[in-house]
Amino acid sequence: MQIAIIGCSAAGISAIEAIRSKDKKSRITVISDEKRPLYSRCLISYLLAGTIDEKTIWYRPDGFFKQNKVDAVLGAKATKIDTEKKEIFFERVRLGGRVEKLKFDKLLIATGASPKLEKIPGVDKKGVFPLRTIGHTQEIQSMLGRVKKAAVLGGGLIGLRAAYALKNRGKEVSVFVRSPQILSQIIDEGSASMMQKHIEKKGINIVTGRSAKEISGKDSVSGIILDDGSKYDCELVIIGKGVSANIDLAKAAGIKTNWGIVVDEFLRTSDKNIFAAGDVAESFDVALEENSINAIWPVACEQGRLAALNMLGNEERYDGTLAMNSLEFFGLPVISIGITKPKKDIYEEIVRTDAEKNIYKKIVLRNNVIVGAIALNSVDTIGIFGALIKNKVDITPIKDIILEDYFDYGKIVNLIKGAKYGFKEKEFKETIMTL
Amino acid sequence: MKKIFCDIKKCIGCSACEIACAIEHSKSKKINEAIKEIPLPIKRRKAQAVDKGITISTGCHHCEDAPCVTACMSGAMYKDKKTGETKHDEDRCVGCWMCVMTCPFGALTRQKQDKIVVKCDLCPDRDTPACVEACPTEALFIGTEKEFEEKLCKSR
Ligand SMILES: Cc1cc2nc3c(=O)[nH]c(=O)nc-3n(C[C@H](O)[C@H](O)[C@H](O)COP(=O)(O)OP(=O)(O)OC[C@H]3O[C@@H](n4cnc5c(N)ncnc54)[C@H](O)[C@@H]3O)c2cc1C
């Protein structure tokens, strides 16, 4: 069998490993437009910050393709999929765009996402960057010597990581956030304001409720103009305004797409020979109970693995995605899972704060089942909430203690025993067995 | 695979496992010196209350489809292909806490000074893990799941 994979990051790499754990014979060809793709995308801001060295970012060894017997077509962009003939067309960037084609029996689309760029005048000036690839990091690094002040547009995960990195490099940084709070896609106002105060204390300037309307300068950036007309001088602008799924290839091939490529519980697209995984895939979200894209690393890896197993003819059911993020700035960690800012009144929220210890904890419930959680500065047991979310456990018996500092695995043992549908993860059996 | 199990019926929550674990993971491996080390040695096993008079000693379950391995964005957390053990390479760890976020048992501990995570390593320098050896009621057991089941059957 010939398996083709487009995209070689979290989802693609995880798929390759899963295929080879079961099948040593099938041919695997991976097409990637990045020339050296075996790095961890999540670590590029760490590299920019200088908190890791170049070595750490390559999270798979150089011999990876050889070890796994993979034909790696690197520096090549897939341009067309013919679903009927089961062929992919791709252009070799280095060979002057020479077009070649590849036949496949099964195809995985793992093309990920691209940063959304601001549609404001001046975004094409030198010194304006998104932060998505190791190439971006290297370009930014190469001009850092000339930078004294930087502006970050967007107060999400990537914007703040970029700001942290630049601050760590001794730059003066201001972050401009359109929403009234930072991290608005990830955490609620209460926890965000605690994080914001903490970050500001460490010397990063954060301006909420403000966005840039123009980037000024001749060829290179010299500053930004904000929506209230005020100006901020800087030599570098980083845009962190979220991502959009790379669906064009699939869409043009007639594969069903919405915000992402729509997949079923086996990660299969509307074409039975074609699967999708990672930032490009839109799948059932267990907390929202509707389709969604959670563009995060663990989801990409798990989907890549399951899609791969299903391409080999297995029927591995995917339970669905769940949003989750972990961040730490200057020693203050925050982790969030699922729905953190419920909009409808069918949800109940329980919050516990401890001003002295700078702790903020919250769970969001629907019919006494947790569907979301935030933990700031007390994060160690939040993974247990994740298990309670996925297994849809009625937590009524522990509702009054679940946000306490002493909450731990022991406190859900009785729930596991009583859970209506049991816990899916087989490791929980070990506990029940002894009760 | 061989790993550590706890029989809740026998656990008395005495914390002997915690202390033995912390000492085993200290530099000196001696209690009188371990308590002076900086950073303090960290236990990877915890005695936890379940209900009145009921306790459990818990740590890494070395899950088959380990969510911490899937979530790890630096390649630090991995499965030992031979033993099935969930291992952690501290040199690769960047302290992103993605494993903490996904562990259904809350079994990982943050070592804040070096910004790395620490976990049960089944005591590679010993024949029997320190916690199992220290357990005064034989609640803790090292072996395969099948062996543990057999042991339970016999004792009940
Ligand atoms: C700075 C930063 C920090 C992050 N931090 C975190 C974090 O802390 N936690 C977390 O969970 N997630 C984080 N993420 C998100 C995480 O990196 C992504 O969810 C993950 O990389 C998705 O993997 P993927 O394989 O689906 O797609 P991608 O990583 O986007 O990879 C897709 C690959 O396919 C290639 N490609 C696309 N189209 C084509 C084509 N037509 N032909 C050939 N190749 C193509 C792309 O160039 C790319 O190499 C972060 C992302 C960034 C940028």
C-alpha cells in the first residue's frame, strides 16, 4: 500500500510513527513545504527567548525518515489532489517549481494552519512578522541587534509568548490587545487580569482594548499607529492574531470543509480514502458537543496517530477533541481546559480565589458534569478535571471540595467506582479492582 | 508491563512510600542529608485520602496510551519500547506543563527551580522500588497487572 502524507509537523510525524509501529511494509511518502520539518513548532518562541538551544528544538533525530523508511519530499508544496485518480500534484520549490505527481491508496492531509495577518496598511514592511515557523524565528533573531523597541499585536498565547521572548532578549515590549482582556480565547477575565498584572510587573507593557490601524515606516517599520490615533515607535512588529486552517487544497479537491476539513469519528474526510488530522481538521468537541477546531499540539498528535491506524484498516474511534492550554510567564502558571467562558445560562460556574497565594480556580458545569476548568498558580491536579470532562462524570458528591488545594486523585476514587459508563482509560481499572 | 499497584484495602495512608521515594530520589539517598538538599528531593508518589479511613498511594500509572507522551511538545516524555514504561528525559524538558495538563491521575510534579517535571521512574537503581519496599502493610506491589490481580484474588 502507498500512504501519502501532506505536512510533516505534529500530526504528520505522529502518523508516521503510528504506521510504523504496526506496519513495516507499506510505502510512506511525506510531502512538506518546510525543508527541515522535524522541529517542535511550540518551541520556536523558546528559541527566540534563548531559554532553549537549537538542539532542543529538533524533537526528532536527523535519521528519523531513514529509521522509519519514509520517502520524504522536502521543500515541496502539494498543489492539487485528484480524488478520483488518487493522485497528488506537488511543486519542488528548489527545482524551479517543477511539478511532479504521486499516486496514493490512502492520504493524510496534515497541512496545519497559517497565521492570520492583520489587514492594515504597512503589514508588508520589513520588520513585521508572524510567529509560526522556525524560519520566522531565525529572521527575527537576525534583526534583533537593530531592535530596541517591539510591538506585539494580539494578546493570545502566541502574542504573549513572543512578548516574553523579546523581553527576555532585553527589548522594550508593548502588547496591544483588541479585547478587554489578554488570552481571551483561553481563560476568563478574572484569571486573565491576575496574569496581566503579573506580566506587567515584570516589565512588559500591555494595552487592552486597543488595536493598530497602521504600521508606519518607509521600507522598514518605524512604529505603529493605534485606533485612537496615538503612536508607538518600534523597529519590530510581531502579529499574533490567531490562525486559520490550511484547507484550500482539500476544498479545491471537493472534500467537505467548513472552518477546517470536516472529519468523522475515524478522522476520515468526506472521501473514504482521505483522512485529515491536526490544526487543519474540524472534529467533534467533547465539551462543546459540536464540531470545532482545537489547534493544539496534543490534539494534532492524537489525531495523527488515530488517523494513521485507521488508514491501515483499523477502526480506532476518536473520542473527540478538547481545548486545553498551558502557559507560564515569569513563574506564574495557568492551565485551562474546555469551556472557560460559558455564554449560555445552562452552565454553572464555581470559582475559588486566594489573593494571598495568587491562586484562581474555576470549573464550569453543565448538569453537574464538568465541561471546563481554569487553574492559575495551582495547576498540579487539573489533569484530573480533564478525565472527568472526557468521561462525563456527575461530580455532585465532590462539588464542595473540588477546587480546594488538597483535592487530588484520591477524591475521585469513589466517583470512578460509581461512574455510570465507567472510565474509558483502562488504567482506572487498577483502582476499582482493589475497592 | 511491570509497574507499581496499590491495594486500597491495605493502604493505611502512613506516607512511608512518600518518604522512601523522596530519599531514593535525593542526591545522597540518606534521610539525614536528603532533608538538607537544595532543591529538596521530590516524592513522586503520594498517599491520598479517599474517604474516612480509606487511603490510596498513587503515582504514575505508566499508561499504555500515555496522554503525557502525546502532549509532550519537546520529546522529553516517551515510552520505553521494550518495557512499556513511561520515561522522562529531564534534559529535553522545557517545563511547559503539558504533561501536567493531561495526566488523568495528577501524578506529575513540577520541580520549579529547574522548571522541569519529575515522575515515577520505577527506581532504576534498585531491584524493588523504594516505595514498595517501605510499605509496612504490603499495600504496594510491583509486577504485571495479571500478577497483581492474582495477588488480590489470593488475599480476598
Ligand atoms: C509559537 C507557537 C507556540 C505554540 N505553543 C503551543 C503550546 O504551548 N501548546 C499547544 O498545544 N500548541 C501550541 N502551538 C500550536 C501547535 O504548534 C500546533 O497545534 C501544531 O503544530 C499543529 O500541528 P499540525 O501538524 O496539525 O500542523 P502544523 O504544525 O501547522 O504543520 C503543518 C505542516 O504542513 C506544511 N504544509 C501546509 N500546506 C502544505 C502543502 N500544501 N504542501 C506541503 N506542505 C504543506 C506546513 O508548512 C507545516 O510544515 C503553538 C504554535 C506556535 C506557532
